[in-house]
Amino acid sequence: MKFKIQLVTQTETGEDIQELACLERETEGLESIGITLAEAKALLVTLQKQVVEQQIADYLSVRQRCPHCAQAFRHKDQHPVVFRTLFGNLEFPSPRWFQCDCQPHETRTFSPLAELFTEHCSPERLYLETKWASLVSFDLAAQLFEDVLPIETHIHATSVRNHLQRVAKRAEAGLGEEQFSFIDGCQMEWTALPRPPAPITVGIDGGYVRKWDDKKTHFEVIVGKSIPEEGTSKCFGLIQSYDDKPKRRLFEVLKGQGMQLNQQITFFSDGGDTVRNLQLYLNPEAEHLLDWFHVTMRLTVLNQTAKGLPMTFDDEDQRYELREPTLKAIESIKWYLWHGNTYEALQHLETLEMDLDAATDEENKDSVTRKLLRAVEEFHTYIANNQTFIPNYGERYRQGDRISTGFVESAVNYVVAKRFTKRQQMQWSPKGAHLLLQMRTRVLNGELEQTFRNWHPGFRAANDEKIKKVA
């Protein structure tokens, strides 16, 4: 049997019928049932070409006369233009016309299609390339498009990367200016605001990826997750060493979740300088807390190291206990920090440093005692720098409040590790990683389609009908 597929074009002047394809089928086996992928690709390429050619012809016919005097524009020449779509790369002639003499113009000629084709890649192709390149590697995304889409030429992973970065740069250009503080007004104005939504919890943490130009070094990737009591959570990410609008980026995420200046927000972080400075001056009702997970993780390392200490040490012909008192001191420090008593915790850390220093063997620079001393000194500095962010964890825990950012640890793995593939030792430039990070978080948050709708109001208009039917 034969199947003829025709394209019927209806215009004001009449109807035109064109045959696109003729399929022959013999029902001899399961593999002959339906249309094959190769046939579907060929059909879509032909259909796309016919539709675009008809649209261009209609567009030019409306604009072939001067809008002021109705005089027809004189033809100068034409040049080929390539338009990349999901269903093939289309090449068509783009005419160049002389400007009409009835009005002054800056140039003698113009291209009427330049206003229509502001880009040489369709928005839907850019959208899908950006979406899939955010989820899998550039090479896998390119292979995916070649397998399922009727794109005649080979797609290079570099082209996919360049398209993603072009979309990311355009999105970055729409981000507002950076500010030192986003707190405006006074307490009276904040009180007068409507009743705020439920509190928002924000966790911020960092990860590391390998640097491209120096394979032995890494740079930090800051990842966070914002979880409101009501509504959907959102993740965000940035490269602190590259991004010049880190606060603005976090502020826009919170603003998109309905944040008001009289709303309670709790920020959890690991206490690092870059992370701690990022969250300041965003909201007057914000509460900044040190994540208990990072505190207890460091204490666990100290405890495990202390178990390798010798039982005793000799000092001026006297023998003193070392291991057990050290383990008890670390346990006491943990207890004081759990209850928010940073003063006693710092005092015990200082005493522990003196005891370890007295027990340190000057001749053995690699001893466990010296190693533990350095770790205790670092922890002492860490607690001293973050003591204003240490609450009474025990009280918060009994009240059912959050004390840790375990949800951010999973976000770091989800946002960074699964795409930047640490196991494969992928290497990145700060710029490339930052731009990919912005698109990946938009995809994970379900915001990429809305971004394209803001640029192209008619983008994926068919989805609006689906949403109406579901509602």
C-alpha cells in the first residue's frame, strides 16, 4: 500500500497543495509497522523547509513597499542565510533592497529579513540544547540531537556549549545591578507590610571543581538551596571568584519565592568567609547560623586523630596522661558548642592547645600530637570567627527547628557533582562553569521555559492550552 502525505497551504489568494512524501508499506513483519525514524526525519525536514519558505515569502510580500509613499523598493542583490532549526538547517536567499528616497536614511540599502531573523538559531533549538547540555555533557547532548532530530549536518559539542553560553549571557544581562545591601526603609515601614509568608530556610555550601588552565588546582563553586515552609524549593549556584553579582543573584531567588523585608529567614552556612559575606544584608529579619553538620564533622576528625595519641608523655622527668584527657576535652567542647556556650568552648580549646603544645615532640615533626595541635588551632580559629553565628543547637533541636544543612549537601551533589563529574576529572574555566551553573539551576528549578517566554512571548504557546485543560 502507498501513503501520500501532502501539505495544504491556505492563503487569501487561494489554496496550494504540495506532495511532501509517498510511503510504501508491506505488512510483512513487526519492523515494517508504522513510520521509521529515518522516514520521519526526512518528512520533517521537507515539511520544515516548505513552511519556512512560505512564511518568508509572506513576510517579504507585506514589506516590499515603502510604508510612507507605497513605492516598491528596488532590488539590489541577495545573499544566502542559514537558519538552524530542530528539523534541519535551512538555507534561503536574503534580499537586500535600496532605501526609498522619500525619507532620509542612514544607509542606502537594508535587508528586510534582518528584523525577523535577529538570531540564526530558532528559540526552540536553543532551548533544547541549553536544557540537555545542562543535564548531561555537551558531547552526549550533541549525540542525542543527532539520534532523534532530523539535523542533516554533524553537531559539534563545541556548538552546543557556545549556544548554552549565549543563552546564559543573555540571561545574565537581565540580572539587576549588584548592591552592598538590599535592606531598604526602616522598621516602621517593614511593620506596615502585609503579613509575611511562612519562614524560609536557606542553606549555602561550597564544592570544588578542577581548573582548566592549571590541572592541579581547583576553584570553589558555591551552591545553595532555599526551602520555604509553603511552596517549592529552589537551588542556586555561582563561582565566587568570577561572579560580580552574587548578592543580587541570591536576592532574586528569594524574591521569586515571595520574600518580604518583614519575613523571617534562616541562613545556614559552613562558616567560610565567602559564604558568610554572601548572605549578609539581604533581609533585616534574617537569622545567620553556623551549620551543626560542619561543626560536628570537624570535631569527629579531632576525636579520631586524638585516638592515635600516646597514652602518656614525659615532661621534666614527670609523666602525664595525654590521650584520655584529650578525648574528654574534645567531648566537653562538643557539649558546650551544642548548647551554644562558645565562651567555655573557646576556653577549653585554648587549654587543649597548651596541653598539646607541651606534649609535642620538637624532634618529630610528623607526630600525631603535632598534627592534632595544628587541627585544634584551626578549629579554634574557625569557632572564634563564627561564634556570633552559633546558637543553642540543643534548644533548637528540641523545638523541632533545623540545625543542619544536610539538604544542601545533597544539593551540592545534585547541582555540581552530577554534571561537573568529579569522577571523570573534568576541567573547567571559572567563566564556563559559572554560565553552565546558571542554566543548570534554571533547568532544575523549572524556570528555563519561562526565561524563553520572557524573550519570545509566543514561545511554546501550545503548552498554554495544555495547562488550561489540566486546570
